[in-house]
Amino acid sequence: MFTISNCLHRTLEFPKSSLKDKQKQVYIIETLSNITLYYQEKVTHHKPYDIILFNQSTTLRVESLDQTPLLLRVHHAIFDIPNPISQFTVGDNALIHDFMNPIDEQTSMIVFTHLDSEVCHAYLNVIEKLEETTDNDQYVQFQSQKICGLLFTELLREHESKVSKLNSLFPDSKIKHASKESQSGMIMKYISEHLQTVTQKEVAHHFSYQPNYFSRLCQELFGLSFVELRTTIRLEYAKEQLSLTTKSIEVISEELGYKAVSNFHRNFKAYTGKTSAEYRETSQINPL
């Protein structure tokens, strides 16, 4: 585990590791300050105690969100276990199974938020303390793996309210064979990347579904129609932009594909109970 501090930006390289046949790996980032993370074409904003998981070696960039020095820590966990990892660490959880057993070796990123209880933070403190004792002690490695399992268990407890599907990165392929959690993440990812113009027919075609079946799938996965899901994603994006930037409401509305800003105002008020100006005033964090 290593800590990053006393800088405003940093490029992180997670090198490719030589794993044994029955080993799995995960890179764990815990943010301890307000940061912006750049990974591939995705840009995400994070608050203290957010946790981001990566399942493959990769390169990413982090920057301070509010011009205070970065503070985050990174842990590379390797598990000596049989497949599937989910049954060993956290029970039969489909989300973590898909994450740790990727098809075609695609890199996945899962973002966990709303971790204010700091239980996960405490687990990472223990792992860090163990690593300070020795690098090669087999007992310490065993303890660290077990605590990582407890960390996953806590992350996945009530994970519906903790996983940010809008900010996570799920694989693009094999959606029909994925778990419901991964399916919903892939769909939300595609919609969020095409917010201005995306249609139900377009998303259905992208994932090789018939439009009518895809409409039923949205109801099954999200309890929402496609239009309601698209509106929800647009307004979550709007909340983020109002909190973190000084973009005008008109610009945000246009970026989200609204032809009339009055429609944006009406939807935002219905969704949050506040006008966009009121929301910006109460939630803004040192905007960029």
C-alpha cells in the first residue's frame, strides 16, 4: 500500500503482475480528499472515503478538485484462491464475481460512495498497519487477504446504495451473459456517454436487443422506463456539474440534450425538490 499526498496531480501506473493460475488481483483506491479521476475517456469526481476498484493493470490520472493537496492511498491485493472469488470472499455476489472474472480481460472500474461509516476506512488502516510490519511474512499475507475479504463484504452490504453505476466502468461485451448488476452498469455507462442524443432504439441496437424487449429489461433492472432512466442519468449529471463547476445552467441544459431550458428547470425541480440555482448554492464545492 502507498499513500499519495503533497501534490495537486499525479499519474498512477498499475503495472501488469505475474499471477499464478489460482490468483486474482484488485487495485483499491481510497480517496481522502476531493479529487478528479481521469481514466480512458471517463472523468469522475470523488469525495473523501470513496473507494474505487480496478481489476486489471492500467494507467490513470488524479487531480485535486479544490486546489488542496491530494490525499489518497492505493492497495494492490492478490488473492490465492480457487474460482470463483465471490464464493470465497463475500459469498455468491454476482457483481464482484463479474468484476474479478472478466471476459476478454477487459478492465472494469467500480466506484463505491456513501461510505461515511468509515468501516472500510478502518479495514484499510489495518491492512496498512500489517504491511508496515513485514513484506514477506506468510501469516501477514494471510491476514491481509482475509481483511480484504471483509472489506469487500462491507462494500457489498446494501451495495445498491453504494455502487455508483453512473461513474463505474463495466465491460461493453457479453451483456446477455452478465449479472443484473453488471447489465445495469453497462446500460447506464452507454447512456451516460451519449446523453445528448441517445434513444431507446439506439441502446437496444447497441446491445443487440429488440426494442420491445429492451423496454421490458429497463423496467426489470431499474424499475423505470427508458425515458425515466435517461432523465435520471441526465439530472444526476446536472447535480454534479452544478456542484463542481461554474458552467451556466443554460450550458448544462444544452450539454444534456434539452432543447428548451424550461424543460430542464421543470425536471430538475421535480427530481431534487430545488431549483437548479438553489441546488448550486447549497452544494457547491470550490467550483472549477
